[in-house]
Amino acid sequence: MRLWSNMELSVYRIFVLLYLGGVPFIEAEKLLVLPLDGSHWLSMRILVENLGQRGNQVVVLAPHSNIYIHPSENYILRTYPVPYSKQLLKEQMVKSANSVFAKRPLLEKITNMYQRITNITDILFSACQHLLYSKEIMQELRESAFDAALIDPFFPCGMIVAEYLRLPSLYLLYGLPCGIDFLATQCPSPISYVPRHFTGYSDLMSFPQRLKNALVWSVDSLICNFLYSPYARLASEFLHKEITILQLYSQTSIWLMRTDFVFDYPRPLMPNMVLVGGINCIGRKHLSQEFEKLVNSSGEHGFVVFSLGSMVSEIPINKATDIAEALKSIPQQVLWRYTGKTPPNLGENTHLVKWLPQNDLLAHPKARAFITHAGSHGIYEGICNAVPMVMLPLFGDQMDNAKRIESRGAGLTLNVLHMTSEDLSNAVKAVINNPVYKENIQRLSSLHLDRPVHPLDLAVHWVEFVMRHKGAPHLRPAAHDLNWFQYYSLDVIGFLMFFLLTTLFISLKCCTFVFRRCCKRSSKQKPKSKSQ
Amino acid sequence: MRLWSNMELSVYRIFVLLYLGGVPFIEAEKLLVLPLDGSHWLSMRILVENLGQRGNQVVVLAPHSNIYIHPSENYILRTYPVPYSKQLLKEQMVKSANSVFAKRPLLEKITNMYQRITNITDILFSACQHLLYSKEIMQELRESAFDAALIDPFFPCGMIVAEYLRLPSLYLLYGLPCGIDFLATQCPSPISYVPRHFTGYSDLMSFPQRLKNALVWSVDSLICNFLYSPYARLASEFLHKEITILQLYSQTSIWLMRTDFVFDYPRPLMPNMVLVGGINCIGRKHLSQEFEKLVNSSGEHGFVVFSLGSMVSEIPINKATDIAEALKSIPQQVLWRYTGKTPPNLGENTHLVKWLPQNDLLAHPKARAFITHAGSHGIYEGICNAVPMVMLPLFGDQMDNAKRIESRGAGLTLNVLHMTSEDLSNAVKAVINNPVYKENIQRLSSLHLDRPVHPLDLAVHWVEFVMRHKGAPHLRPAAHDLNWFQYYSLDVIGFLMFFLLTTLFISLKCCTFVFRRCCKRSSKQKPKSKSQ
């Protein structure tokens, strides 16, 4: 399989334009998209589809075995062979979900987590190797003469491709492990009020919390090393030049960050960071007949939306039974995305569905609460639609997300492993019946929605900007041209200290010298006077 | 005179809406504007007029004696009496301009500059005192129940009023003396690549430049103290509470900064900084008959726009004669804003005008070059309209502005005091005839104009946002709640050092103890063996 030729792409462009009808003609640019499979693709897909609809020529490059990245009329999907099957990916997903719910001793838990992360990173790394060393694909990419690359930077494979093709690029991200995003952008992150990932702290930290935050910061570089060092070796080998991971990450023109300070804690930013938090909240679409019926039957009590995210659709039966027990006790109807074995005690008010239109349901005026794993997409949909949340974080950044919403008084967090039916039932009742939660989420929502440009339009603008201007070098700080010694002005401080100490030393020596001369003279004079 | 009552304001609002016709109805909010007279008012006026046109109730509070702040149908101008006349202000302006052109020894120059600054600050300080201690005005302001205050923060009088009225506020600014804007926003400004005001450095500094930058940074606090300490005392006295200048400045919700990284050097920002550089570049209006005629007569060579800004319309005759000599030598027509005595050698191609529509002239396709004092407004108009510049910076930030444009290859800088006729003539010819200057300014212009929202709309959005939501506390970083010791994590570092040293000390002591015991034992054993 090969990429489309220029003529074929022109035909495709005309087709897209004809298909779209009303979309104004914009000079088409060629965009290469390097996504990551899984939930990351959800918001990138929205952006990519929109760019395609606007008449850009978009090519999405993805592994042949993937779960979520499907063909679309708005982009060309180019897949490359990888040495694993879709089945293996699905098994890894189920294993990951199950391991969250397994009660194990701490040491075993850590070993298990390490094993899981290693498995996933190994799979992705092998995919990257296969992509880079596929001569046919690289040749096609070179010939395609793209204008820019849109990359999911969670793993640094896309940037190796962009560097190889010398393409200006943009990243779309929510956050990166070990804070490498803020290192690579040269963005100051004072540890005194910027909580590190996985600490679960807010921006107001006590002394012990700030101490732990500093310690987490200091071990972050180890995590970075563990995760990324294979890519550094791969990049250096493939590009035939020594290149570090930080150098690779810092090449990009624009960082499209799915952040908004309604949700996140205010912190310094750099000029090439564009905040597009809430990019996935796009206007409410009509519900299908099935859901419309369910929703309308909910009466005055309304309904609750329950989903543990795209990656976790089934959970162990004993946990599902506990949850069913809790949901049975509330007067609302519950729409629960769940594909596992039906719990025997499922209440009449609880409807299991294999998939649900989450944003459209949350946008319904009868939506009363949202039980969520606190993934970034769900959280922003909860904020957009002003629905208070009960959060059951499972892994990754979800604990931090839950903490943020809880610290804003817009939801409650439960430990999914240790919670009882009663805990869940009480939490759902609280966020529905205590008006404080609704008021707080409404306040956040009104702040979040009050913006001059929708985050999706903003992201589209910047992708097209980078394509039009072949990058955005005017937003790149000169900090990238300094080494750490210069950046922290240690040479200047050293020089000033040296100058100060030397001046002090010379002054002291002069004083001592003058003092001695005076003493000598007076001691010489004294005997004289005596002799007189 | 008193502020309008609510009923009168409603009538005013209806009048405005009727007058504007097509403007959609937006729930009117009440905005208090506290401007600064002079060139600062130019961009603030554009924003204020726009806010008024959108149906907001806008009251501009200005000293009775002022030069540029005139009544408008889009806002209510409320003046307060001050102990100086408009004549005095004008005299100060002329004195300031003349002193720039006077050749003096360095010491005398510094004394003269100090005297000028003291005169201006004294005038403004007395105006502030008169405003704050006018019981009638303060009473009216209290009763007017404003939603927010829009302030020019160059001197901290407006924020004392906002603090007294407990109003959320926004600042519109280009930059503040001694970098107090970045101190008050808690925005990191690494001295290794962020040049300080008045250094004229770019973001790429050599070691001696970084050293000087550090020294300027260290004396900035003295300048801050000199400029602002009287206001700190005034604020504490008036508000009946101890308040520092930094606390006063940091109260605001949004900093509307007239910055764009096409022109300025990329540096860290804070979430409540909104970049509105180029806010003054609004669409080209038709030229009046007088200018249209002048412009059309310029032929293939086009014309040059020459203005030293709103504050300097006349200069000493000998300098004017030198300039006239230079302008005579170029084939372009020259439109020179100049109100002084006509130079005897004025060329036929040079047209003296008392005022000129600068942006509209620069937007004309026949505009070939812009001779400017490098004030921020002019610079942005030059960028918007892609006209290469010859810059004759006079005072304040103008040297820095000129350096920025020059470092981008979009203009040339001359020392207005030491330049000869030939220097000026050569510089104008160079920027017109060497295509590099035009190409560079066109590149800057295309980057600057390619944005998702016009800076004016962005500023309007944020002013209305602050009025709607009574501030923007979600953008205020927690850094404001830390003292400097905590901010820099010095307590955490101290604790870790103490812990490390104590552990080291105890380990050392243990080792010594064990070693001694071992030695003792072996030395006891030795004699034994001897005795054996």
C-alpha cells in the first residue's frame, strides 16, 4: 500500500469540497497526523475531522492493529504493519482494567503496574521501530511533501518522523509523564505551587506536601529516563545524529494543551502553548430513539450517566454487583456503559448499554449527575454541561483530575477499590440533592464556556497557521539556546561573587597593610619619644 | 458636577443603542475607566469607545486639565478638578521634547531627566490626591455601583480607587517601569534571556550583556521605590490599612498587555495576561480629500510618513533643518507631522501637516517607509501595514522598541541627537530600496495579522468577562498566597539540607565510633599477644 499521489489527493480534495458544499474554499494544505490509539484519539479525531472538512488534505498514519482509529471521509487513513494483533491490544486493555480492581499487597501491586506499563511501552516501541524502518512508508512520506505534522506526543515516535521529514509540527496533549512537556517548552514550573502529576495535591500545599512535591519532582527524571531512553537511542540511530529526548520534544512549533484554568491550577505558560481544554465538548446532537426513550422515561428525578471511559467497559462481577446495589437505591434512572456480565441485583432503574453518547446525554436538561472515572474527556464534558460528578478514578492522571474537581466543590471522589455500595449511593445522592455541587459546577461551566473562540476553532487556527507559515519560530523562546548554567545565570552570579570577594579581599588587604604601617610607625615613634 | 443617575444612564444606553442601530443587544454593564492622559489614551480610547458602542455604560474619570481625553458619544466623561492648568501640561510636553534634542554633558543630562520625571510624577500625584480626597466624587462613584474598572496602571492611582470601591479590575498597558508588571503577576522573568527595560538588548545576550541585564534588574527595585513609594503611603493612608505597591498592583483580574511576539521577545506568561498587541490597528478608513490628493500626487515613488508621535510635534529648528535637508534628497513625497517653525530649506516633496491619519496613510499601497519615534502605537501600525521603518527613538521604551524592530531586520535606528542629514537620507533610501526590509516587515505583518480574534475584540471580550463574572479569580495563581521564602521553596531546600547533613553527621559519628571500638579492641589485643 502506498500514500496517494498528488493527483489522487487533488481528486480527494475536490470530492471533499463537493461533499461539504457550503464550506468556503481555503487553499488546501497537507497535514500528516501521527496519533496514539486509545482515548487520546477521541479529541484528536474531532480536530482531524474538522481540518479535513475545511478542505485540508489530511493523512492519518496509524498502526495496522489498532482499536479506535477507523477510516473516515474527512481524512486518508494510512496504516503500517506491526508485529502484534488487535486481539493482543484488547487483551492488554482488559488486563489493565482487571488489575485496577484486584486487591493485592503493595509490593505486588507495584510489580504488576510496572509489568503492565512495560508491556504497553514495548508494544508501542515495536510499532515505532516498524514504522521508522519501513523503507516503503518513509519513501512515500518523503514524496508526499506535507506542510506540517500533528502529533500525539505521549510517546516520542511522531517527532522522530517529523524530524526525519523536516516538518514543522504541533502536539495535541493533555499532559505528559514526568512533566517533560514543561521541560521541553522551557516553561517555569515552581514546585511551591505547581503540583506534580500523581501527587493529588492542589495548588495550595502545606509544608509536608511541598516537601513531597519536591521529592516527586526529583524522581521524575528517573521516570523520564525509564520511559523515553529507548526512544532516544532509536532516534539517534535512525536520524544518524546524537539527539536527546528533550531536544526531540522541543522541536515543535505549537503545544495544543487540553487545559483550562477553570479546571486546572493557574501556572506560568509559554507563548507557544495554546490552551484548548474542552475541545471535545462540541454542540449537543439529537439523541437516538433508544436513548431519547430512556431519558424521557426518567420523570422529575432525571437520570444519571455512568461510564468508566472508553478503555474500561467491563469490571469484575463482585464490584459490578456492589455498584448495582448502590444505583438501585437512587430515584434517578441510570444509564451505565457496561459490557460485562449482568449483575444479578441490577435495579429496574439501571440500564446497561454497550456504548452511550456521553456528551449528548450530559447536555440533556434532565441529567442530574455523572459517575465517571475522571478521564480528561469526561471531566470536560461534565464541566461544559454543568453536571456534578461522582468520580471513581482508576489510573494515570485520573486521581489528579478528580482532586481538581473536588477542590472546586463540583464533585466527590471515591476509591473504587475500597468503596461500599452505601458510599457510592450516598455520594450520588449528595451531588444531586446538595445544591452546592450544582452551583459550583454551573459556575465553572459558565466561566469555561465564556471564551472568545471555541477551543476547536482555536486548535484548527493554529494547525493551519503552522501549515501556512511553515512553523511559528517567532514563539520560540531564546531559552532553548542557553545551557542550564546560562539559563539560571550561574555564570553571572559566579562572576559577581568572584568580583565581590576579590574586592573585599583587596580592600581587607589594603586596610591591614595601612593598619600595620600605622602601627609600625607609632611603635617606632614611641621609643623615640621615650628616648627623648 | 455629579455622575449620572441610574435612570439617566438607562436613557443614555437607549440613546446609544438607537444611535448604533444594528448592534445586537447585550445586557449593559457599568464600567469605570481610569485612564492616563497622553499617548497611553490612544489605544485605551479605541477600546473604551468600542465598549460603549456595544451598549455598556462607560464612565471615563479624568482630571479636568488634560490634553487628549475629550468627551464622546460612546462614554460619559466625568472630570475632577486638579491644581494645575492644561497650559502647564502642554509646557511640560514641549520642555520634555526640547530637552531630548539639547546637547548637554552626561551629568547635566541625568539631572535634567530626573527633574523632568519628578515634575511629571508630582503633577500626576497631586491629581491623584485631589481625586481620592474629593468626598463628592468618591460618594458618586460609590453610588454608581460599577461592575468593573478599566485602569491604565502606569501610575497606581486607579487601583486605589478600585480597591476603595471593591471593584474587580483590568489593566491596559504596554509595559511598566522597573518591570513591576511581572513582579505583580508573579510571572517568572529569567534574566538570562528576558532583557530588562532600557537595556536595548535582544533575547540573545552575550555574557557582558547578561551581566549588565542582571545589574539593571538589581537596581530596578530602587526605581520602583522612587516612583511608587508616595503612592504606597497615599494608599495606606486613604484605605486605612497597610498596603504595599505590589499588593495594590496584584489585585487586578486581567492584564491586557499590548504585546505580540512578532515584535516582542518570547518569554513566560501568566494565565491572566491577555496579549492585545496591535489593538490600535483598526481597519483603514478613507483618507480626507487633502491627504488623498497629496498621496495620489506621489507617483511611482510613493510617499513616506514621518511623525515623532502625539507628544512631540515640534523640534528645535536646527534639527528640523537637518531633517528637511535629508528629506529633500529622496524621490518620495513626505508627509511630516510638524507644528514648529518651517525649516528654510524645506524641499518641494515635503509637506508639513499639523496632524496626520497615521494608520490610514500607512495602510495606503503607496506608503514606502515610516519615519517614527518608535512609540508602541506607531510600531504596531508599521507592522500591521507592513511598512519598513526608520526609527528615531526619543525617550522611554522607544529605544527598546527600535532595537526589537531592528533585530528583526524590518527597520533601521538612528540617534536623533547625533545623526546627520546624510545618515537620515541613507537610512530612508536603504529601507525603501533594499528589498530585505520590506520582505522582513511583510513576514512580521503576515504573522501578526494571522490570529483567531482581533486584539480589540479580545480586549472587549475580557472586559465584559470581568464585568459579567465579577472578576476572574480562577486565573489567579496560588503564588500570591506564598511569601518569597516559600515561593522559592527555600524552606523545603533548607529542610532537605538539614536532613541530609544530619544523616551524614550521624553516619559519620557511627562510623567513627565503630572504628574506634575496633581500634581499641585490636590495640588491647595486641599487648595481650605480646605478653603471650
